[in-house]
Amino acid sequence: MKRAVIIAMLTLAPVYAGEIAPSERRSGYDFMAADTKAMQDDDTANPGMLWVLDGEALWKQKQGTAGKACADCHGDAAASMKGVAARYPAFDKTLGRPVSLDQRINLCRADHQQAEPLAYESHDLLALNAYVAAQSKGMPIAVGDDPELKPFVEKGHELFMQRQGQLNLACVNCHDDNWEKKLAGSPITQGQPTGYPTYRLEWQTVGSIERRMRGCITGVRAKPYDFGAPELVELELYLMMRARDMAMEAPAVRP
Amino acid sequence: MAAALISVPKQAKRGDIIEIKALTSHIMETGYRRTAAGDLVPRDIITSFACRYNGREIFRADLFPAIAANPFFSFFTVANESGKFEFEWIGDNGYSNTASAAITIL
């Protein structure tokens, strides 16, 4: 019986559940003060919802020389985009590598709308991303079902373990090993990517997970990768794998 | 940018104390920050917010540079008649934004 349980656990376990046990995983939400939690929980108080509303307007707006709106192909986002953000980054067969949701939106613009790509961290890209991500609110993260993603998850994991910068710190040193402690008075979270794009009070705006990761990389005094760099997508992919089955919160609020 | 997010109960009983919430998008640039080149970023803030209930002003606030981006107001009033709440934000560079919400007294 005991052996059967162990075998079942081995086959069900996600690729890297080793560092933080699934029962120990906590969203950044759990580390927040009651006021900030209340802000996220109330859709009329969560400033991220302003981006979601803008995204909804953009979704229906015709773009590019093809004169097509997202809605012309995808219809009602509440149905067609449900659960989509929970599966990103996803493998793109044409490119032969994983793409982030931001990149998917811009690929769609190029291929189907014949429109200019939206700049990373631009208002419109964040708004569209937030609108799509909001359709997965409360759903479990389900990244990584595609076996072709495996080598890229591996690369992301290596990057997570890789010491870098003048402080010579790896992601794992804080977010796996010391997450219950504090850094300069603020809780060190587990770095679970459940709520992106997120309205961050420090930024006073919505930002992507890449912005957040670049912030961390700058924090250890390393040179951050450019927005959309394969390394950032792989790191995001690994983080999403690490947070598999946790509930999506986008647009979240973070301090 | 989305104009505003307003929360007013659709229905209330006469005499109920109701909560009104108003969130609007605005960068609230303080006017104290400088660019990398050292130039001052000009101030661009909302300077006043007001809420009228069937034409009668029930809430007003003046805003200053220390207030964060995307200001959020929450306040209470007594629901005494069916009608309309009108919200108005006024700010630098001719900024003006309005919104409204209806309430029915049962």
C-alpha cells in the first residue's frame, strides 16, 4: 500500500516540486496586508480592472490593414479565452520555442491583423494581456502539458538556480530557501507568478511578469535580459510550472 | 484609458446608508520628478473630485501631488430618493472626466 502511494506520488508530481512542497506553496497574496488584499478582492477598488476594461475595448477594435478585431476571430473572450492565460507560455510550432502571452498577442497582430506589434509594457499590450488573463481568474495554472516544452522548462530551471550579478544570488536563494523571511522589512515571497499582469503599488501601474523579473535581476545587480528575451520566457515558463495548479489571480494587486 | 470604475448600489431602501466607490485612471504626475536628462517632468494631476446626488453635492475633495496614481474614493451617503449620482474629476492641462450611476429606492 505504502509503495503504491509513493509510486502514485512519483508519477503525479510536477517536474520540479522538490523545493517547495505543493502544500507549502503560497501566492504573494498571502503575504500582503489586509488593506492590499481588500483592494485586490474588490473589482471596483482594484486599479488593474481599469486595464481590463481598456483591454475589452481593444479586443473589439479593428486593428491593422486587415481591418480585423480580436473578436472577429476569437468571438466572446469570456468563452474563447477562458483558461488560455493559465497555459502560457505555450509552445509555438512555427517558431519552435515557447512564446509568452505578450508575444502571442503580437504574433496574432502580425499574422492575422497585419498590424504593428505593440511595444512591451505599452498600455495597450498590458491592457489586452490583462483582459485575456482576467478570463482565467480562479482557474488552476496548467502550463507545460506540451512535451515539446520540456527542454525549455529545463533551461528556465537552470536560470532559476544560476547565481548571477554582483551580489552573486540566484532566484532559488531567496524564493525557495528564504521565502518565510524578510528583506528590508518586506516579506520575501515565493515568487509564484499567479497574478500577472499585476497592478503594483510601487509601480503605480500595471506591469508584466517580465518587468517584475527584470526588477529582481537588477536587484542582484546583474544586467537584465531585454523584454521578450528567450531567457525571460523560459524563466516565466519554469515559474508557471513551479506554480502549476495554483489559482490564477490576474489582475492581482501587489505592494 | 478607461474613464472610471463606479460602484453604487442599484437598489436601496429609503434611509439606507450606502457606500459609493469611485476609481479613475490618472498618472498623477507630481511635478517634482526629473527625467534622466535632468528636466522637470511637468505636474499633471487631478485637482478636484466631486459627487452630486440628483444635482446636490454630497462629496468633494481636493487632490494634491502626494496622492497616488489612479485615485480611489470611497464614501457613504443616505439613500433618500431614486435618481442619479454624477461624478466629476477636474485636473491639470484641462483634464475633465465625468461618470454617472443610477439608483432606485424601493
